[in-house]
Amino acid sequence: MNPPTRLSPGVISKSLHALDNSYLSSETKSINEKAAKYFKKNFHHVNNLMWSHVGENLLAQFSTGETKSRLLFNKKGNLIYSIVFYNEEELPGDIQNIVRDFYQLYTITSVAKVEEDNRQIWVVKLSGKSSYVTARVENDEIEEVENFRKGD
């Protein structure tokens, strides 16, 4: 199994564009029409939708209720990856079980689902008595990707 591609944790953009309800307004000329149509077809009730240019790509950031999402499209409007941030209650039971089997004395603090190239990767941050851990779960396999002591 190949490790996942490293993704940038955050992006700052000089030009942000909010789409109106039509998703294809004159204000969004810099937004690729194919990306905008994909968005309109797949997401109906979003809040705080912001588009930003990341190099030649387009990043859509938005929320639906308490869930925050990021989608990155290439310059042709094709989806490169999506990241959806969840709370522990929304983590599927099978993924919860895998994480809890390995980290019984830890508390799940945040969850992100990354979808890229037909892969689904769950990134789970945990807090224990003396350390923080980041684990990823893919194809029912768990891998610890970060572990550091509290107070270091």
C-alpha cells in the first residue's frame, strides 16, 4: 500500500470569490464553469462558500451545518481531492472500532475524511494523558503518522 500524497494543511489566497445561489454568476468568471457545475450538482445547502486560487487550481471552502469541507479542482475543473472535517460522532462505526482498538486510552479530538484518486483516507487526531497522536485509516489498516508528548 502506497502512503497518501501529502496535502497542504492550509492556503492563503489573495483573491477570494463567493458564489451566489446560481453558482454561475458574473462575479465568478474566474471560477471554472465545470467546477461550478460539479459543485451545484453535488452540494445544495452550503454556507460560507469561498473560492480561492491555489496556483493554477481552485479551492472551494464551505460548510454544511457543523461540517466544514474543502475541495480542490484542477484548472480544467476536475476534482483533485476533497477533505471533509467531522466530529467524532460522525466517524463511521468500523473506523471508530479500528481507532479505539489501537488507542484505547485516547480521546478522539478531530476527524477528517480525505478522498483522492478513488481512495478514502480517514485522518484522526487523538489526545492521551501524555501525548497527542495523528493516525490515518485506509482500507481497514491504521498507521500512526504523528506522535508527540504533551508539554514538549
